[in-house]
Amino acid sequence: MTKRKHMSRRHPSFLFFTTSLFVLAVLIGQFLIYHDYYFDILQTKYYYFVACSVIMLALFGIYVLLMIPKIAKEKKKMKRMNLKTVLNITDVCVILFALIALISAMLSPFLYEAFWGNEGRYSGAFLILLYTAVYFCLSRYYHPKQLHLEAFLIAGMLMCLHGITDFCGMDILHFKAQMMPEQRFTFTSTIGNINTYTSCVALVMAVAGVLFAADAGIPGNIWHGFCVAISFVALVTGASDNAYLSLAAFFGFLPLYLFRSKKGIKKYFLLLTMFLSSVRGIGYVTERYGINYVDMGNIYKYLLEFLQIYPIIWILWVAVLCIYGIEIILWACKRYGNSKLKNFCLPEPSLWLSRSWWIVIILMAAVVVYALYDVNVTGHTERYGRMLEYLQFNDGWGTGRGYAWRIAVEDYKEFPLLQKIFGYGPDTFGIVTRINNWEEMVSEHGVRYDSAHNEYLQYFVTIGPFGLVAYLGIFFSTVWTTVKRKLDNPMAMAALFAVICYHAQAVVNINQPISTPVMWVLLCICAARREEAETDRT
């Protein structure tokens, strides 16, 4: 009883209730809310997140004002607190990121645009400051609940199912009725651009996948298995190759978490089998019903050809069924039998199995690096077939991303020293390219680039190298502290893998107020301190 009272004083129920409502509002509404279909989708979701954040911060402010007498009484205790107990490394990185973004905006020749981000994707200094305020509120007073993640998955399923029906040409909510024909298949679901859509689906896939892997009960396995299957289908039918970066991160790093137990190994191979089955199933549907108006990308075509030639899916399904069959037989023998198998038990894998997966990751990374070197430096382009599209860097790489990256680097080289340190201002990439590259962009590419289409390069150019280091510090410190302190917490690990998948696809994607706010909320679930405090006391 004493412990509960102590905890309630440190974490008031009003603030927990407020943060819980905010988390639910963002995790559900950010995916589903819209106003005038795709015509103002970015603005609608931006203002929705800002409204949710401002309301939460206003309630926090009112609470603080009402609690000033109590705060004054505890002032002496606060003076004795060690700074290390107040701020951790992630907190410091978040503060530095916001501070550098604010300085960058103040030093920018375009102060207004840098603060509000209205010449880009509304990701100016204001939104970064909002992320910072949200982070400190949630990390201190939010207590993660699995019910909130389940609500997130329900919203994600509605988003995914809408996207899948769009792939089938149904347009059930008439989002595309007033669009130009050439734009209809680059926008989907309640999200908009297919690249942003697949970044949202990747968040759902990661949360569902980890919760599915951690589930022991039948209802949870059925529900989370359904969510995983739908998210796999939605990622592939999203027809954006950046989805495969998220999938590579998910399947590439998941063994480090799952290969620590028999159940984890079984679930990993079941997840892999489900994904490959979804690819083959989509291939069958597109061939059977002639759905060929969407370009699925060469990676998808390679996978489909590979699965047609080799019976890999059947082998995987047989292997998975054999593993689960052995488990069922052993369970039945233990419960009902009297044979020698009654006391037999499959041993748990050694920790070295999961740790040795790093060798696989390093080898795969080495193969990719060698292929990039072989194509772009030594010029051996004939060896790689259709994959050359992804390996050879030029202006056309990644549907124009190569050009955006090139001019970003060239423009940065011409910046004055102050701008090289602090950037041109948050989300001012479009202004920089309009000043320096307008004629080339319009005449040769017919597109105005208002983003570098690489979140890390975007931050490097707009808020400088120190801002980028602070941003990367937020990510890596979150991964480190979550793995160190919450490895056995499925909710925290589900949120962490979602953050990892987001940062994988960010190499070729845009920071925008649609999927990025959801990523920040999931990151806050990883960073929530109330759970750590309760764990430390038990």
C-alpha cells in the first residue's frame, strides 16, 4: 500500500490519464483522420497532431499552476536531486536536437519559413519543439498499456485494408474520384503518397510482429497473426520499394531478439513463411485477375520469380508444421502419456545463437557494400541484372532521389560557414533548391524538390551536422537503453522495432507530420520512465 501511494504522488493519475488520451488520439487518429481526401491530407494531419499536442501541454500547464504550492514545498528535495537521475542520454540528445533546430531557424535567412516549415512538409523548428515537449511529457508521466497498442493495431488494420482495396482498384471511399489519372496510383489509403503509406504500414507490421512473437495465448496469436498477415500484404501492395528497407530491418534484426528462446525461433520462421506466402499470394492474385496497372518494383519481381522456381514456401511450411507438431506431441506425452518421452524436453538455445546473428548481419552488409563498390567504382555493371537499378547511383536512381541527393551535397558545399554548421534552417530544403537549382530542376526533371528524400541528408543540410548527430543520438540511445532495461517487455520491444523500421526506410523517405509523429510516440513508449521506476522497486 505504501508503495502505491508513493508512486501515485510521483506520477499523478491526472497526468497519466492525459498522456494516455494523447497517445490514443495520435496512434489512432493520425492514421485515419482526413478532411478533403488527398487534397489537404498533409495539412489536416499536421494540424491534428498540433491540436492534440497543444491540448495535452495546456492541461499539463493548468495542472502545474494548480500544484504550485506542493511544488514549492518539494523544492528542497529537487535541489538534492542528481542531474544524472533527471536526464539520461536520450533526454540530452532530444534537448540538443531541439536547441540546434531552434538556433538554426534563428540564424536562417528565412526565419519564418524555418520556424513553421511552410515551404516544405511543415517540419520546421516549431514541430521539432513540439516533439520535444511531447517526449518529456510522455517519458515522465505515461505508463504504457497494451490496450493502447491494440487500438493502434485496429487503426492500422483499417488503414491497411483501405490500401489493399485501393490496390485492387476499388476506391471504396472515393478518395481518387477527383484526382488526375496519372496520380491515382501514387496515393493510397487514408495516408496519401505511397512512400508515406508504406512507412506507416511498417510501423504497424513491426508492432504486430513482435506482439505475435511474444504471444502465448490462442486469441492473441490469432489477432496478432491476422494483423501481421494484413500488414505484409499491405506493404507489398503499397508498391513502394522503400518498404523493403523496413522489411530488411525487421527480419534482419529480429533474430537478435527472438533467437533467445525456442518459442522465438519458431515464431521467427513462421513470420518469414507468412511473408513469403503473402508475396506468392499477391503474385497469384495479380496474375489471375490481371491487376497490372501498378508497378510493383523489381525487388518484388525478383522475389516472385524466386518463389516460382523453388518450392521454398512449401519447405518452410512443412518445417514450421513439423516444429509445432513435435511441440504438441511432447506436450501431450507430458500430460497424458507414460512413455520415455514424458520427461523429454527440447533444450533452450544458447544466448550465443542470437549473438552470432551479428555475423550474418555483418556479412550481408559487406555483400551490399561490395556490390555498391563493384558497380559504382569498378564499373562491373553487367553482373547484376535488374538489381543494377538499385546499385548504380546516378541522377535517376530511386525515381530521382539520386538527383536530389547530388544537388543537396553540391548546395551544402556552397553554404557560408555559419550555414555549414547550423544548416539553412529546418525544412528549408525547398527554398535552397529553388534559389540554386530551379532552372535545372524544371527543364531537366520537371519536378521541384522540396525535400532531399533522405531524412538524414535532409537534417544535415537544414540543421547541420551537429543537429544530425543529435538526431541519430536519440535513435541509438533509445535502442541501447530499451534493449538494456526492457528486453523482456514485449510492448517496449514492439515499439522499438517499429522505431527501427521507421529509421531504416528514412534513408530514402521524407520526414513529414504523418508517420513521423507516430514514430515519436512509439519512441516515447520505449523511453517511458514510470515503468522503469516500478521495475526497479520490485
